[in-house]
Amino acid sequence: MVMVCAKCAKRQGVGAKAVRRGLKQGAKRLRGGGRLRVVEVGCLGLCPKRSLTLASGASLRDGRLLVFDPAAEPAAMLAALLPGRVADAP
């Protein structure tokens, strides 16, 4: 599961739904059709300038929130959010 801060997405003008779509498409390509749940959530408490805040279950377990450039590739975001669970692209 990946959580996208809706407030950060709105502030960057990308929209949480667009981020969700990109992550799901990237996961489909990288994981060979594996399912990924992407959830739009309220403020995660970390409000970076010109960036998006995302979290996964594993990152929250470790007490970490991840900050990404809105222009970052979904594959790079997924690799950081789900280390060891997303295989590298062929």
C-alpha cells in the first residue's frame, strides 16, 4: 500500500489521482501485473516545498516519510517506497 498526501499533490498542481495513476501503471510494468493499492490521504504532517510526500506501510513502520520531486519517474518512486518488493525494469 502506498499513501499519497493529497495536500502536497494539490499544492504542486499534479493531483493525487494523477500520481496514483502513474504509480499503478509503473507497478504494473515493473511487477508484471502485481496489484498495488494507492490511497489518497490527508496531510501526512511533512509539508515540503515543491515536492510530494508519500509513504508505504514499510516506511511508516520505520518512522519514515518519503519526499519526491513531482516530475520523478514512478519506477524510481516505487523502488524507494517498496524496497526489495519491486524488481528492476528489464
